[in-house]
Amino acid sequence: MIIVPGSASPKLASRIAEGLGCGLIRPELARFPDGETYARIPGDLRGEHAVIVQSTCHPQNENLIELFLLLDAAKGLGARRVTAAVPYFGYARQDRRFKPGEAMSAHAMCRLMGSAGADDMLTVDIHEEEIVRGSPIPAKSLTAAPLLGRHIARLGLKDALILGADEGALKLARDVAAELGADHSCLRKRRLTPTMVVTEPECPDVAGRDVVIVDDIISTGGTMIEAATVLKERGAEGIYAFCIHPVFADEVEGKILAAGVREVIATDTIEHRASAVSVAPLFVEALREGGP
Ligand code: R5P
């Protein structure tokens, strides 16, 4: 197996190669004078299983084009099998036609990866499982919940409550809590506009407890800030904000800390200074077991 890192996921790709004890070929990536992307994999992939590791986070469109070109390059070099390892799958939130005439972006991305050369695809905690189930190429979404649980265990919290930031995060909260043997629940949120959310006032009893808020994505930070504000008002002791994918549309980390959160912790599906938990072991295990 050979790992090929895209420019969005260099550290994670190295960790995966290290975990697998396999080779890694850094691609040559450049820009043509008119802005188009140049990609070349300088090595021999004949008969190999090539794994292109590239999150399609910001700048999404550039990272996607780079991924498509690297998939094509790997196929062109005669790789026996090409896996798109996409730790953060951008465009996943537009997973249906909310209004007539809209693109189903998530499904379009799966199709494009397949036609660019991917035989299969691995991702992490995709926004909707339905996307991988409907993918035209074999695809699997791995879950980082046990890794988050193990990280939280090391924080030495007392009587911790794992709280989904909204109802969509309840399953994540349950899976993280199961790893710890902790209680779990979730808040309820209403989205007023794409960037404005309100957390409903009902909330479990958190007075004097350490609370870990979990969510799949932190983007504008609105959901976490609202959640932390409600928890502080209700007397929570320590508040921690955990997410799988630190999309961080703005410089949100400081704003979340200012809302009373002790620590913002994320995984390296998107490489950021908050990425304290690596998802490399998930890819290592999945690839060792044969992939999707
Ligand atoms: C929404 O369905 C997701 O699970 C997250 O709650 C959301 O993407 C977080 O966005 P923001 O940080 O902008 O509130």
C-alpha cells in the first residue's frame, strides 16, 4: 500500500503511513500561470493499492480539484486499486434538494470521485450516513467517537455529562459516553438563519457538573456558543467543546472560549491547532481490514 498526501492532510497522511508501516509518496503540486492546478505523483504505483488522503475542507473547490487530479494520476500510474481517503467530506451538508432545482452536492461529489479514478472511499463521521449508503462507489464512514471518549477519559473529569450540541449530535454523545461509562443527553436547537441558532432553554441538570458538549462540526461556532451560554447560566462547572471536524469558518476558537468554554478540542480530519485527537488509527484499521 502507498499513501499519497494531498495538501489539506499532510500530517494525517504521515500518521496513517506510519501506522500501516507503508510507503508514502509526496506529490508534486503547483499552479499553472493561469491558476490551474498541476499534480504529479513521482513514483511507481503499478499493481499497488494507492490511498489518496485529502480532506475537502476550505478551500473546498481547490482541495477537490487536487483530489480528483491525484486520483486520476494514481490510476494513470497503473495502481491496482485507488482509495479516496477523505477525512472531512466537504459539501456533505447539502445532501438533498431542499428547494427544487438545487444540486445534491454530497451525491455529486461521490460520483465525481468515482469518475476521477477512486475505486472506493473512506471518510469520517459524515454528516449523513445516507450519503455513503447512496454512493456509486463502495464507501464507508468511520466514527471517531471512541477516540474522543478515550481523550475525554484522560481529562480526569468528575461525574462528566456528555451533551450533544443539538438533537443531531445525540448519537455522537451516546457513543462517546459509552466509551467512558458516562451519562449523555442533548440540547435542542432552532436555526433561525444559516448563521443564527437559538438553544432551547430545556436542559438536563448540570449544576456543579463538568459538561462536554459534542458536535460533528464547528463552523461559525454559533451552536457551541449558544450551548455554552445556556450551560453556564445553569451552573455547569467545567465546560468543554469537542467536535470531529473543526471547519472553523471564522476565527471561532477565541469566541467559544470567551463564552466560558475551558478547552476546544477537535480531531485532525481538518488540520488545526485544536486537532488534539488523530483519526489515523481509524484509517489504519479500516485499510488493514481491506477498506470499505
Ligand atoms: C448541524 O447540523 C451540525 O451538526 C453542526 O451543529 C453545525 O454545522 C454547527 O454549525 P455552527 O458552528 O455554524 O453553529
